[in-house]
Amino acid sequence: MSSMNEPALRSIDDLRKLTPARVALGRAGASLPTGALLDFTLDHARARDAVHAAFDAKGLIASLGTLACESVAVASRVGDRRDYLKRPDLGRRLDQASLDRLTARHNGPCDVVIVIGDGLSPTAVHAHAIELLRRLLSGLAADGISVGCIVVATGARVALGDEIGALLKARFVVMLIGERPGLSAPDSLGAYLTFAPEIGRTDAARNCVSNIHREGLTYDEAAHKIGWLVREGLRRNVTGVALKDESGEGSATAARITPQEAVP
């Protein structure tokens, strides 16, 4: 006789409700059912489209104007999207025109510079960056943290923020960038945070708030996490492996914050 306290057996359908992963798809002979195959093909196409989507830097700068933000456009050394995908190193350094543009600016030191980069999913940046920034700027202002100009970077890899932050004399750089698209999330935005940015910073010196999209971390949750890491990073003079996220302690909505992981 089974015990009254014995947990009920769970079915594979219960697992499917908990994850967007492709489990228990069934089969038709030796292949996938037609519906599952078509779903996979569609998601794969969306991910590829996200990688190759055009980056509307001018549109982003116009949107930043509605937030009363000073902004500047820059570009990395990549020549086109093909170069970007083949030569990650070129996406980590500014081209000469952008270097001259930032060098000529007479900005005083600031606490934080925010960089918006296309990364591996311009689609994610267009979908989420402005609304996340709206909440993040409000929180940083409430904490008395000064934000310099916002830089919109084309052909950007995460480390491009190090050179930008150093040129603009920022103590801290926040890079908002499109993450590598997945089959369940082609429009996931990531935030990479680095204290004392300078060329040559290693990945261990960064923190990451990832999976910012409609089915992942909300704008409010992400802004809270990023704001906490900025505030504590500035107070402790560290980021990366030396800074553990504790913003979600006691909260059921703790985000996945890790040192630099799967950097675009």
C-alpha cells in the first residue's frame, strides 16, 4: 500500500511546462514530427536573423534624446558584419575616427559610462536597451551616481567598453549588448560591468546580468541588479570574481549574475 505522503509521480509534460528546452518532442518514424521540425526551423531562422540584423545607431541616439541623455556614436575596427563574426579582436578596439572623437571630448571624470553595443543580437538591443536604460538611469540618479555620456557602439564586443571607459575617465563602465541568440531567445540583452576600465582587462574582472528579455529577466529586475552591482562595485573598488551579487538575497527573483560568461 502506498503512503498518503508519497509524492505524486510527475509526467514529462510537467517538465515541458518548466522549460523552453526541446524535450519529449515525439517522433515520426526515425524523424521528428512535422510540427516540431517546423518550430525548430523557425526558431533557428529567428536566431540567424538576429545575428545579421542591421544596427540602427541613429535611431538609438534619437531615442536617447527623449531621455535627455547626451550621447555619442562610435564604431569598432570591423569593416562589416562578416568581419565582426570572423574577427572578434577587431570588435574590441575603436576605429581611428571614434578614437579621435572621444579623445577630443573634454569630459571630466564621472562614476559611470554606459555603452550600448550591437553585439551578437542587434535585435535584442533595439527591443530592450532603451526601456532598461530608462529604469537604470533613474536608479543610479537616486543613488547619487554620476553618469557621463552614453556611447552607442557599432561592431562592438564586450571589451570595447574598456577602451571607451578609459578614454572618458570613468570609474566604471556598463556595457549593454546583444547576447548570442539561442533557439528560445533570439533577443536576449546582457549587461557587462567593469570597474576601472582599461585596455587589457580580463574577463575575470567583469560581472554579467544576462537573459534580459520578455521571457527572462524583467527591466525592473535587471535595473535593480545592475544598480546594486554598480553601487557596490564603486564602494568596494572591484567587479568580477571579487564581487558576488547579493542584491537578491531573500528574493525569489534572483537573477543569474556571473563573472564574464560566454562573452559576445
